[in-house]
Amino acid sequence: MNKKTIAIIGGGAAGFFAGINIARNNPNYKVFILEKTVKTLQKVKVSGGGRCNITHHCFDNTQLSKNYPRGEEELLQAFTQFNVKDTISWFAHYGIKLKSESDGRIFPVSNTSQTIIDCFETAFKELNGKVHLNTEVVSLRKVDSIFEISLKNEKTVKADCVIVTCGGANNTGAYDFLKDFNIKLRLPIASLFTFNLKDKSITQLMGLSVANAQVQIKHSNYSQKGVVLVTHWGFSGPCVLKLSAFAAEFLHQNNYQFEIEINWASYFSTQTLFNKILELKNSGTKTWNYITAEVQLPKRLVAYFLTQIAIEPSKKLAETSNKKIEQFCQLVCSSTFEIKGKTTFKEEFVTCGGVDLKEVDIRTMQSKKIKGLYFAGEVLNIDGITGGFNFQAAWTTAYIAAMLKN
């Protein structure tokens, strides 16, 4: 086997995963990572609250792929080569025990991302991989069959193959080093973010969590169900984050100024809840205090709604007008809020955009235009919702790229 030099641009999750797999499969290859900052694996370190949400307990590739607002079709094909089961086996090979939590997220048993960082750094070093820190790539070109990589320090390194794993960015300028190859890029924009409220009156309930809400972006078809969390700036929680991901491009186009409608008790419609309360009103002497259990909502939220329509919790339903009952039902099932802006997760910032998937052969992760140039991880226009899906996409695409199929 001929000895080759493989350069990996980006020292994150996908970069290390690709590097380790290349070195394992090809012990005589020279493999090195070029990382523009002074530290590697920073997103791994902070992910999952510092515990590293490695993947998700979803072993059906079709269902798994549905968790990606962009890249669903391509990943469905890619998962036939490397999926969740393969991820678990891969980490088991390195002695890392994993656990599934009730919501399906999978973490290392150690409950610390440092376990994964140590695994990657140790494995890559033992396989003779090299990491070059503070080494920013400014341009990349191919001369005959060799890639010439120009660095910010004015040095040039050469490689037979290049794998780009530089992650997501907040502007296309981050990918300027690819300009000689005329790679089509999609505008990088935020994919997972929370909603900032214009009128923050409901934020007095910050910390309150509602389990079965439905959030609809008005004047669109975007809607999600799940947990909604009230924060000091607006709304968060799995439902909002998932909605932000699937509606990312739409919300960007609207400059993150839009309206949402929340049904806090998605098992009711305004009419069915009205009928339920009317039935209770006609059945006896129950007060509004009884409604909390009936609608299965937190007491603080029900109290807030009652304050909005000037009803005392001790007031009897029988003494309440149908108009007031209707107002309460509308607050529960169709509250409207004006959103003005977003809040992202700093180090855990996830983007959509990057290298257009039409540029890449998903079977190999190789550029369709440039032989020997591969892409993996978040540099691709692939993004998943929260729950370990983004890392799974990184492992899958990096594993396929590491096969170095021409």
C-alpha cells in the first residue's frame, strides 16, 4: 500500500473521528489535523451541559433521519454505512461505556465530556496522528494530484487528500479557503435557538415548564409539540428548539420577528376545553382552583391566566360568565405572543448552511468536483435537533469520509 499524507482541516468532533479511523485503517499513512485555535474539541467539551450527548437511542434509520431539518434524505443513505448501533460499538472498542436516558439521549457513563476528549486525543496520538494548533488555513488548491495548503503563518503544507471538518460558521467568509474550487455554499445561519419576547410580562413565570404544549408560527406551516420552558427572556425548551431548527430559514428571512400561537394544553382545543369547563360549571359548586388539575397545567400558569382576565381562583365556576370562561380557554389554547429576536447557545451554537449537499457524493463524502477533497461534520448543510443528532451526523459523515473512497 502506498504511503499517503492526509490533512484534516478542523480539530473538532468530526476531525478527530475521521483522523482516528483513517489511521486505524491505514497505519502507514501520515495523518495530521490543522486547528486554527489553541484548543481542540471545544464543542465536545461543552455539549450536553459538559456531559457530551454522543448520540440518540434511535436504531431505526428512517426515524433517525427525520430528526434532521436539512440532510434527512442524504443521511438516510449515509446511515446504512454508519449509524447509532455502529457509534455505540465504536466507543465500546475504546472501553467507553454509554447510557441511555429517559428522553433517548445517550451519554458516557462517566457523565463528563472529558472522557470523550481523552479518548480521541489518546487514540489519535497512539496511532501517530499529529495535531497542529493555532494553524489557520487561508487557501487550498490542487496542483496536479497534490493539495497545497497555505497557512496564515505563511507556511505551506502538502497532502494527497484533504478532509474539511472545520464545523459551522456564522458567515460564508469562514470558508474562503475553498474559493479556488468554486464550491457552492449555503448561507450559514442559526439553527437551534430560543425565542425572545417583545412583551415580557409572562417571563414573571421564568423557570416554569409545560410538558404538552404546541407552538405554531403564525402565517406558516411550522408547528411542534413538546416541552416549553418560560425563561427570563422568552421561551425555550425542546419544543421551541425543535421548531427553531425546522423553521430556521423561514425565521431568518423574517429577521427573527414573528408571532407564535401557543396551546399550553395541546390535548384540548379551545372548544373542547370550553365544553369541559361548562360541564363542570353546570355540575355543582366547584371553584376555579379545581381547574388546575382538570387542565393538567402548572398552578402558576393557571393563576397567571386568571389574573389576565380578572378572576379570583376562589370564585365559583357557576358564578362566572360564559364570556369569561371563553377568554380563559383562549388563553390556554391559543395564546399569541410577538417574538423579537433569538438567543443562541454560545459554544454549543449550531448552524445550518455551509457546503451544499449537491456538491458531495454522500456515499463517500468526496467532492463531486475535486477528487481527494472530502467533507464531514457541520461544515456540511446538515443539522439536527437537540438530543445527540448533530454528533451522530458528525460520526457518520466522518466515518464515511475516512474510508477515502475515490
